[in-house]
Amino acid sequence: MDITVTQIDNIKEILVRLPENSLAEVRDFAAYLLDRERRRKALEERVLKAEKEHDSVICNSAEEAMQAILNEPESDEA
């Protein structure tokens, strides 16, 4: 994702105009987005790792597959 200096400057201009309580909301929302992105990347890494391994688990639904991925024991390789 390319973020230009202009985009960052535009965000800064908006932020200085906001009242303090709105700044707190923006900060909390940005933290929420950052956490979601961190979790998405972690899930993506786990899925890619599972795809590389030759061990397979047969699942009868997408939900079952997601449970298998999420319940995978953590390895010491991380």
C-alpha cells in the first residue's frame, strides 16, 4: 500500500481541527484497524504455512477447515 506524503499531510490537517474527544475516537479506531491487520497477517501466514506442509486434514466444510487452522498447535519455529 503506497501512502504518499500528501495523504499523510491531509490526515494531519484534519486531525488538528478535531476536538479532543474525536481525536481519542480516531486513535482508538486506528488501533482497532492496526490490530485487525495484525490478525489478518497472522492468519494469512498460518494458512500459507499449512498449504506448504504435506500433512493434510480432510474437512467437510469451510467452517471445519477454519476450525482446523485456528486450532493448529503453535510450533516452536516462530
